[in-house]
Amino acid sequence: MAPKFKDGDTVASFNGKWISWSHTIVAYCAFIGALIVGMSLHYHKIVQNEFYGYPQEWFPSVSATIGDRYPERSVFMVFIAITSGPRFALVALWYILTRRPNSLLPKFVAGVGIFRTLTCGGWTYVTSTDDHDWHDIFMISYLVATIPWTAGCLALSPRNPVALKYRKIFSGTFFATIVPLIYFFIQHKVHRVAGAYTTYAFFEWSLVLLDVAFDAVTVVEFSNFEIVVKDLRGISRGQGNQAAADAVLEKEREKQVGQVFSGRFSWFGLFDAVADVYNGFVFWSMLTSLGLCVWYFPLWHMGISGYEVMVMCTVSPFLLGIRSLRFLVVKYVRIAHLLSLSGLFSYLAKSPENRLFSAGFGVWMSCLAWAATFYAERSLPHRLEARISAFCLGLIASSIAKFAFWTNNPIWPVMHAPNGGWNKLGLSLAIIAMLRSTRSAASSGADIPAPGPNKSSPTLAGLGLAGLFFAMHSLLSDSSTMILWVWEGYPVRGPLSVPHGAWTLLAMGFGLIFGLFAPEFARGWAFYGIGSIGAAVLTTYSHWTGYYGALAFTIYIMAAAPSLISNATRHSPTSTFGLGFLIYNIMVLAHVWVVAYAFVPGGPLMREHTDWVQTAMMLLVGCGVFSATSQPSSQTLTKYKGKPNHNPAARKQRSYYIYILCFLELLAIAIAYLRFPSYNYTPYHPETKSVTAGIWTIHFSLDNDMWSSEHRMRDVIKELEIDVIGLLESDLQRIIMGNRDTTQFLAEDLGMYVDYGPGPNKHTWGSALLSKFPIVNSTHHLLPSPVGELAPAIHATLDMYGRYVDVFVFHSGQEEDPEDRRLQSEYLSRLMKSTPRPAILLSYLVTKPGEGNYNTYVGEKSGMRDIDPSDWDRWCEYILYKGLKRTGYARVSRSTITDTEIQVGKFVVDQPEGGNTMIPEDQVPPGLRFPALFKGEGVRGHRYHVFNEPRYFE
């Protein structure tokens, strides 16, 4: 008989370790049971994937095993349902074991544990067949939540050496396994390596086993628990005492409520931090949009337009040198921040000029407001740290927003509802955030100095800000920029914009944390040397080596930011932020001059010297480091050996920004997962073995009305059923162009492989190739250009219906440089002649049909034929071919998307070239006809023009 106690009878009891054992055993039964049943009944089906089956692939993945086939799916679901009970109990016991007074972390970890359990049920019972999107949402949510669950359990683990040892082993192995898992998944998906998916499956099963094993370690601690069931009212003996029971319940309720609300966590404090970070996000959104708005005008004027002066909008902090004005701005900084919202309102302006002026005024006020904000908070280090954290987190948030929206920021002035903009929502949140984050400042207008003496140089501090702001804007404002610097074509030998853009974002977050917790090292010369080496490696190397340098550089810049900005606030904002933004503007122009040298005064001096720009950037940062290190260490922003300071409120304040950073990084990982390409693309008419190829000069993805044009481009490319298209003037990875990549959206939305031509550090206006067919190999070329602008070319080999076909995408030099164009024609002709395979040239040649360089591109020297020799009305765009049957040719008007039409040709693989005899459309098989949608008046301004209809050849 169970013993009796004064507060009730113990009617049952058992050791807590059985919670862990039951969870572990039933969870393993779910997965291993499904594996045994699946391999017994459907072995060949579950090892089959989209590329290979048995014997190349001989072991099934987890998803294939627990998927939609009966009965293994049912076996898995039944055991997972049984697992839920022990799982919830395990989370509850872990919370009871680790809870501490005034500690939020145990509550947070318990919440994550419950969330993981619920999402597990989501991806278990909502299969990809039922609803693919929700299945993926539940799955990625579960995987992302594993990170804080694992980290939280390690942080809270009691001092038991055995348990801690195994937790470290299982968690370390778990995260280490992710690296080969991703590698072999890419080998399977991108490179289609036979057997890679089987290897991937082993790593996937290892993750499952390790995940369950990590939680199984709780058996060590739970063995010290005794779970007791008590009869408080004697109901097991037929008795009851309602009054006593109510008293006990009330007492317990008060105890629990007290524990929940006794902590120092404040939702208002978190909301303040979120508002600050969103304020920083708005600043970076407006700053990154200014160059894009300015770029529209020289782009359409084909030279200096005068509007370029708007890049100087950032120098407004010079006004803070006027004492009375500084007093007003600091005292009423809220008004300055609210006035800056004109940059977000600018999307309402119809004319490009008004939109530029509105955006420019927003940047002017935003730079003024942020400089005043930093200056006002300098007397209280923990408040200054909060503002700097918000400023840096705003950059990370802006980069993540661009990562989610295919390198466009949804609140930019070039965005609106028709092209995917979220302007109204962004503006509404900005108003709320600014009203909240500007409620108070450390200074009410008076010049309250920073604590301690000033021994650093204000001029050097300002130069340091210039280098810092330029580095953050030019290389870190988009997660794909540095990846495209090191991209050299297929086969893949380095990072991809998706998913590896998330690595850049994680490095940014890690760097910021490092700068906050190790400020002395972050501002020192040793770390500066590491950052400089990283910048040099990024500039001089390609593939993974160059990207590793990029990650080192990223960590350094974000880590140095808190020290450099806090040091600058010790001086007049005129000599630091004013000078910093002025030199920053010069750097912005310099990094455009290196590619725009043919159109700007003094351009030849900067021609192709990105290395000079990078060197100047790091020297400027070095000036800031020199200034920061000359300040006595005892007077720096923080010196806590890992603690914010001895003020509990300041410690809690820092924790809010870390929570926000964790959320942002988890969001980046989720976006990378959701955007990962499927690589299961098919051409539009495989039944005819046809290829529709096009060439289009997209004018940097800004249309005639200064709207981002990706969505309109997508629509016409899809409706024309283009299988392979070359895009020219497509390199947008510079400050002045918004650090964008149009090809990401087009490739993902249209389902196409993409090769981004010579990268941003190769000093061209860009070329790109989009293809429904796998790109087997590609090389990038910079053609001879002794005088004029560099001419980029892509030479790619595509797998078209099992036949290798070479595709060339090429942009010739400008009309003013005839010798450049002659040399380029000879180079490209030799290149085309050298391939024995069928080939297509998608090009911008700058020549008249039958004249001059045309006869080098077409004829014996190149082996190429003109798609339509009778089309005399051409100057720029040409399509040439050899070794394929040409069946059709069309010219399609551009509407207001760009300044150049679309030229499209149809070809058939594995058929002889044929002649130039034209035939009527009714003699052409339906699968080889151009869409009727563009006949007559066409649609949305796109129609067949010049000939007013497509041409077909026998």
C-alpha cells in the first residue's frame, strides 16, 4: 500500500527516467519501423528519385520512407502520435529541472520545446502531397527551432559531467553532419551525381538518430526525479473535501503566477528594441535606394545628367556644426526622424524626378537624425550601445529583406504593389517604430560629453566611419554581392546566392556579437589585420577561397562597427559623421568610376581598379582603428569581459537586441531553405525537341518610369515560352544600382538555371544566361577593349535533349570605339569557330547587317549563320547559329520596360540547318509556332513588330 502524507495519499509513483526512455524508444520505433516496412514492401520505389533509381541509389531518404505510401506512412504516424505524450512530459520535466528565479531562458527553451513538438505533428500529418507549402513551413520551423532548443539545453544543463559530455557529442555531431548533408544534396540536385542521394540519405538518417539521442540524455537527470500521483481529496477512498482542495489549488495558482511574473523580462523593453531596429532598417532601406534612384537619370541620359549631385544628400550631419541648430535637432530628434519618412512616401510620386527628390530629402533627414541620435546618447554608454546595435541590426534586417524579396527591398521607391512592393505596410510600421524609439534621449539638447577624456583624433574617426559605411553598404547590403564576386561559372566550385547567402547573414550577426562582447579585440590592430587579409582574399581569389575571405571580412566589419561608431560620437558630429559621409560619397563614386570610366570625366584613371577602391576602404577603416586605439581602454564603450555592465537594466537591454538578432538569423535560414531551387526544370515543348532562344538588353532592370521591372520581364519571357535567353546590361551589384540581381527572381519564378556572367569585380555592365536546360559547363570572357568599355561574354554548354549545344551571350563595345569592336569580333569569332558542337550566339554587336564586323561574326571565320540575313533593320541585337535547324524568328516590342526589343529564334535539335526559304505559319507544327498572344496589338505593349508577325523557315 502506498504511503500516506498529510497533504494527500500517494496512489502511484514512478522514476522520471521512464519519460526519457519511453520518448526515445517510441520515437525510434516510428522511424525505424517505417524504414523496415518501406524497404520490405516498396524498396525500389522509395530509393527512386527524380534522376536515378536502383542500383545507383540503394538507400532511401527519411522523407521517402515516411512519405505517402501505405502502410509505412501509417506506422510512422501512429508511433509519432504515441511519442507526443512523453515528448510534452519531457519538455515539462526539463523546465522544472532548469527553472531559476528571475531567469527567462528556461521559459524560452520550454516554449521552443513545445513549438518543436507541435511543428513535428504538422509535417507528420500534413504531407507534401496534401499541401506542399505547409509541409515545408512546418518542417523548416521544426529544423530552425532545433538550434535554440539545442543551445538552450546545453546552456541550462546541470553540472553532470556524463550528461554534458554526451550532449556535446550528440549536438556537435548533429551540426557537423549538416555540412556534408548540404554538400551531397547539392551534388544530387545541382550536379546530378549518381549515388549522391544515397549518401545524403545516410546523413539525413544520422540527423534523426542524433536528434532523438540528444533528448535521450535527459535520462541521466530525470533518474533523480520521482513522479508521484497524489489523491488530495480522498476520491480514491470514496472521500472528498472540496474546500481543502480549492484552498490548495488557489495556493498553487498564486505560486505559479508569482514565478511567471517575477522575472525582469519586459515586453515593453523588447518592443522598444524592435522599434529601434526597425528604425535602423528604415535608414538602410532609404540609403540603399538613393543610388538606385540617382542611377535612373544618367542611365536614360546616357551620360552625366546633373541629378548625380543628389548622392551628396548624406552630408547633412555637417549642419550639426551650427550650435543652435544642433541643439534643436538633438532636442527634437523625433521630428527629424519623422521627416525622413519622406523617403518611404516617395513611392507615391508619379514622376521619377519627384521620387528622387523625395527619396533624397528622406536620406538627408535620416543621416542628420541618426548622427544627432548617436551624439545625444554618447554620455550613457549602454544607451549608445543600444542605438549602435539597432543601427547594425537594421543593416542585417535590410539584407534579409532583400534575401527574401530576390535582392529588392520591398519598401524602396522603385517598388509598388504591381511589382511586389510592401510600401504601405513598411511606412505604417515605420511611423509606429519612430514614435516609439524616439520617446527619450540621454540629452535634451545640451552638449553632454562622453565620460572620460578625449584623446582620439576626430578626423581619423571620421575617415574610419567613411570606410565603415562604404564597406557595409557596398558589400554587406545584399547577401549575394560577395558571392557573385567569386562566381566563375559552371560546374559549381563555390557558393551560390541561395542558400549560401544565409552564411553571409550569419557571419554578419556573429561579427556584431563579437564586437559587443569583445570590444577590445574588435577594435585592435590584430583583428584589423585579419579583416584586411579577408578583403584581399575576396578581391584576388575566386570560388570557395575567395568566399572564405569574404566571410572573414564580414565578421571583422560588423565587429568593428560598435567601437568605431562609439569612438566617433566622442567628437563633434561635423568632424566625424559629416566628414565620414562626405568621404563615403567619394568612395561611392570611385567604385562606379571603375566601370563607368568611358562616360565620366577622369574615368580612365580609375579604369578597372576595384583593387584601389578596396585598398582605400581598408585604409579608411584603419584610420578609424588608429583613432579608437588611441583612446584609453578604460573609457571605451564597454569593458565587461563578456557582460554588458554591472547595471541589470543594461544587461537586460542588451539581451533584447540579441533576441532580435537570433530571430533575424533564424529567419535568414528559413528563407534560404524555402528559396532553395528545385532543379527539375523542363523546356516548353520537349515533344518537338525545340529550343526557343532570345536576347534582350534589360537596361539594369529599371523601366521608363523608374520602377523595378523584374515582374514585367518575367511575364513576357514566360508568355513567349523562351527556353534560353541572354540578358545584357544585367550587372546591378553596385551601390548606384542597388546591389541587386535580377536573375535570381527570373530564374526561380520561371524555373530556369542561371549563369551570372563576369562578376561585379570584373568591371563590365554585365551579361547573364537563363536556361531551361542544364548548364554543363560555362566560362566567362573579357574581350579585348584597349580604349572603351569592357565587353563581357559567356560561353556555356547546355544539355539539350541529351545533345550538348554551346550558347554564347555577348555584349560588344560601344560605337565610339571601332578598334575595340574589331578586336572583339575577331576574338569571339575564333571562340565560336573552335567549338565542334552546335551553337547559338545571343548578342549585341553594334554593326549593320552585311557590313564591317558583321562579316567577321557571320561566315567562314566563325562558322556561324545569321538567323535571318534578310532582316536589314538591325544594329545592336543579333542571333546567330550553326548545327541546328532554324525554324522561326521574331522581334517583339519592349513596351516601356527597357530601351531595346526582344529578339527570339526557334531551333530544333538533331536536325540539319536547312535553307532560308520562308514558309507560312499554317505549314508549321503547333509546337514550333510563336504564341499568337503578341499578334496585332499584342498585350501590355508587347507585339510582333518590324515584320508585324513571326517569320518561319522550312
